[in-house]
Amino acid sequence: MIEVDRIHVRFGEGPGAFIALNDVSVTIGESEFFTLLGPSGCGKTTLLRSIAGFIHPNEGAIRLAGQDILSLPPFKRPVNTVFQNYALFPHMTVAENVGFGLEMLGRPRAEVTRTVEEMLALVKMTAMANRRPSELSGGQQQRVALARALAPKPKVLLLDESLSALDLKLRKEMQIELKRLQSETGITFIFVTHDQEEALTMSDRIAVMSAGKIRQIGTPREIYDHPRERFVADFIGDTNFVQAKLFADGTVELPGGARIRASLPKDAVPANRAVTLVIRPEQTVLEQAPEQAQLSGVLENVVYCGTDTHYHLTLTDGARFVVRRQNNPARPVTFEKGQRLGIGFDPQAAQVLEG
Amino acid sequence: MAKPKTFDTRRQAGFTAIAAFCFIVLYLPIVLMVIFSFNSGLALTSWEGFSLSWYVTAWHNEVVQAATIRSVIIATVATVVSTLVAVLAALVMGRGKPFRGRSAMFALINQPLMVPEIVTAVSLLVVFAWVKTTTGYSGLGYLILAHSAFCIPFAFMPVRARLQGMDQTLEQAAADLYASSWQTFRRVTFPLLWPGVLAGAMLAFVTSLDDVVITEFVKSAGQDTLPTYMLGQMRRNLTPETNAIATVLLVFSVVLVVAFFFVSRENHAKAQL
Ligand SMILES: Nc1ncnc2c1ncn2[C@@H]1O[C@H](COP(=O)(O)OP(=O)(O)O)[C@@H](O)[C@H]1O
Ligand SMILES: [Mg+2]
């Protein structure tokens, strides 16, 4: 559907130029909910603006349904944007805002009116049709911005941190709303966020970015369970990193000497080398007998967090390790600070990373 | 709830006295001028009774009529021309690609504010005198041209301020929604710029209407505008007729300013996001 092919974006000239996008390639499918996830300043907006046509990449190509769109100005691209600050036209009513795109496309008045009604119903804003943007709350403006961008039925909808400005409760509502709109319209959504939880719950696939590069593309499950880089593992969810050694037979030696068959990366990793294991805190359990467990450590601290309790341990090699356990009054636990405990986990849930 | 004590100029010693003094210096002469426009006698300083006779005299004075018409024609054309130029210049400087000579252009537009008016007046006199003798044309064109030029910065400043305060993503949003550059300008940029344009036009109009120095130097014989007519009266014998004309001009500009205030406030309310 949409193919971004090795684009580079530089701001400024010569050796002092800032490289905002460095060899970025991604292919996004029809009707996909695709998320660009990464910390602030990593180039998400730049990639979105390149697709919309407000930034012209220095190198590379962007194709939509096989056709190169880089030569087209923004107003000729069948792509609409929901801007980070909504950018509603303050001098027009809600209905005029929503109808603007269709009007510019030269659609007959009757069709514009009908589509505007449809769109306002879709985002539940029919009652507000004659208000001005200044008379709406943040969440309502958000809905109008969505309706305005959806009205011309674009092939691709770009959403730049669209939910970031909303408070938590409204944000959760809008997340569900967005998913509903996406499945009802079948339009491809490219959604930008720096919130990993939002990305995991909403997306069909996620591209994790940092410093102008795409680090990994995959489904939320792939990204979470099988991160390919330390950055990805660290950025998404809470993580334990454990130093280990990989052998030629594919087994991994843990601090303390236990050997396990962990999940190896797709690309072969050279054997007999130090590697890092990624182990998620909620995929581990504490055991009273340290001798039989894969890892062991001394319990340093216990932090109660309502639904969970976090157990902070120090491993034999001095590294910190967190075990998360769901609280259940029916199964009380008796771990003492300073006690040496075993840490158990499914070997396949431990992901091997190079280095 | 007690308000925290902050620095407040109004509570400083002597503030009221200074404010009152400034107020008197600025407004008392105007009040006196207005009062004496209703004087029935000839004098500007001794009150002889209330009358509207000087307004009637001014109204029927053919020289005043001609000067008024001339002033309005010049101000109207100069307003249209200078506002057009100002809007184009503001757009080129605020929205166009950065280009060489942008600051030179800025300096050019603001020339009338930086060069003393008398200098501009003398240089225009010299140039126009030469053009007059070579072409033989001695109509209102010279005054209109001069006024159009010196009104540009007054029309330019509010337009530029408005454009700088405008959210550029609105124009991008329009382009994103299939509006061509022209449609974006017509449907988004211009409506949002409009209060600035209106303010600029009003400023230009008032500036032109009020001008003495350049007009005095550039005008040919029999081309008095209202202000130069009033100046001429002073050289002969000043009567309350001049007060009456000045009062009408005062009322006109106050009405203009108040009208502008309401227009811009309404627009501001509409544009608040
Ligand atoms: N017009 C520009 N000129 C110079 N640098 C820019 C410009 N736009 C963005 N950048 C820089 O490019 C980087 C990526 O920006 P952006 O794509 O907005 O990041 P994100 O949306 O991921 O937070 C940032 O470091 C930013 O400072
Ligand atoms: Mg951004």
C-alpha cells in the first residue's frame, strides 16, 4: 500500500547538517493500524511530514499503491493528517471544517453536506455542527480534527501524537474510538506516539525508532517478546538485562553457572561470546530454593504497587534484577529481605541479544 | 482570600498627580478646542455664547469643500495602494522562501519611518518639480503617489504582526485537505489576516488624512488638503471655523478607532482557539 524506500532527511547544509531520518524503509499494508513509536526527537514527525508532503526527503522514494508520490505537492496526495495541535480553522464552524476537504476536491454541495453529517455522526459530534472550534473542549476538537481528516476518504490517515494532549481517561476512550473508526472505515492509519503502552494496545504493527533510524518493525507481541536490540527492549516495557555467555550448541550460560536454551535472534550470533539476556519481570517467579533455580539472588527490597509487588534482587554477578508478582491474598508469600532466593522462568521467554 | 502584595505602580507616591498632569496636558487643549468651535464670536479665547454657526460656515465654504474632497480622494487611493503593497510585502516576507535582500526590503518598506519626513518632503519636491516641467502634468497624481508611499509602513505593521502571530499549521492543514496555494490563501490565510488588513488600512487612511509636511511641499497651487488649508488659515486669520473642522476630524478618527476596536475584538473572539 504505502512504501517508504530508503529515505534520508537532512536539516541544514554541509557537514553541520542534522540527519533527521537515516535510511528509513518501511512498507505498510492496506487497512493496517501502523504505529511509529520512539522517544521525542527521534524523527517520527519528520517521517509523517515526508509522507504528507511538507518535507521533501533528500534521498529515497515514497510510493502509494505503486505510484511515486514524492513529486506531488501536499494538496495532490490522497493522504490526510490529524495534526498534533489539531489545526482546526478557527474562523469556520465544525461543519465547515469537516466539509473543507471535500469542497476543495470540488464535490457537489449535496454530497459534501451528506458526508459531513455522516462524519459528525461517526465521531458523535452532530450536536456541535454549528459551533466554532473555540467553543469546544480538547477532546471534542480532537474528534472534529479526526472527522475532517476522514471526510475526504483518504487512502492513508496520518495521526501525529493525536492523543497526547488529552487526559488519561479521555485518552483511553479515544484509543478505543480510534480503533473502531479504523476498522469501520478500513483506512490505513499511521499513528505516531511516544507512549509504548498506547502503541502496544492499538497497533497491528509497530516500528520502533530512535535517532533517525527504524530499530525494529513487528507486531506488538513480537516487539515485546522478541526485541532485537537493547534499545527496543529497554524502551518497551520493564526489562531485566542479564549478562550471559552463548555457546556453539546454542545454549546460554547464566551467572551462577546454569545453562539454558533461550530464544535466539533470527540473525545468527557468533558463538563463545558474551551476550545479553532480556527477561521480563512479570515472566519470572521467586523460589524458596536457590540451588534448583536458573538464577539466584539476594532480596534487597520489596515494593508494593497495588496489583503487583516488585521484588528487587542482586544477582551473583552484582547485577540488579526485578521480579514482579501479582498480589493474591489467597496465596500470601513469606520472602524476607536479605534472603537468597531462586528466580525461575521459561527459557524461551528469555531473549538473547548480541553484545 | 487575601491577594499577595505585588508591586503596583498605582500605589507609588505621586502616581495620581503625574497621571493627572499628563492627562491635562494631553486632553485639556483638545477639550478647549472643541468648546471654542461652538463659540458664536470670532475669537478663539473669549467665550461669547453657544452657536453652530462656524460649522455652518465651514460646511458652505467652497474652499473647505474642495479640500475635503481632495483629502478623501487622496486618502482613499493611498489607502488602497499602500494596503495592497503592504499585504503583498508581508506575505512575501512572512510566507515566501527566504531570499537574498529580505532585510533590504524591510528597510525599504520602513523608509518613511526612518528618514525624517521633512527630508522626504524636500527630495520629493525636487524630483516632482523636475517631472512636472518635463511632462507638463500637474494633477493630483503626485500627492497620491507620495501618500501611497509613506502610508505603506503604517499598513504593513499590523498585517505583519497578524501574520507572524498566525499558526502556520493552519495553512498546512488546508494544503493537506487538497487546497491549492490560491485556495489556501483565499479560504484560510486571508480571512485570518483580515483584521490586520483592516487595521492597516485604517492606520494608512488616518495617516494620509492627517499629513501636512509632505503634502505642503508636494502640492501644486490650488491643491490644498484639509490640513494644509487649516495651516494656511493660521497664516491669515484663525477663526473658530478651523476649530470646527478639527473637531469633525477628531470625531471621525475616534469613530474609526472605536469601530476598529469592536471589529478586532469580535474577530479575536471568533479566532480564539
Ligand atoms: N525544520 C527543522 N530544522 C532543523 N531541525 C529539525 C527541523 N524539524 C525537526 N528537526 C529536528 O529533527 C529531529 C526529529 O524531529 P521530529 O521528527 O519532530 O521528532 P519527533 O516527532 O520524533 O519528536 C529533532 O531533533 C528536531 O530537532
Ligand atoms: Mg513529533
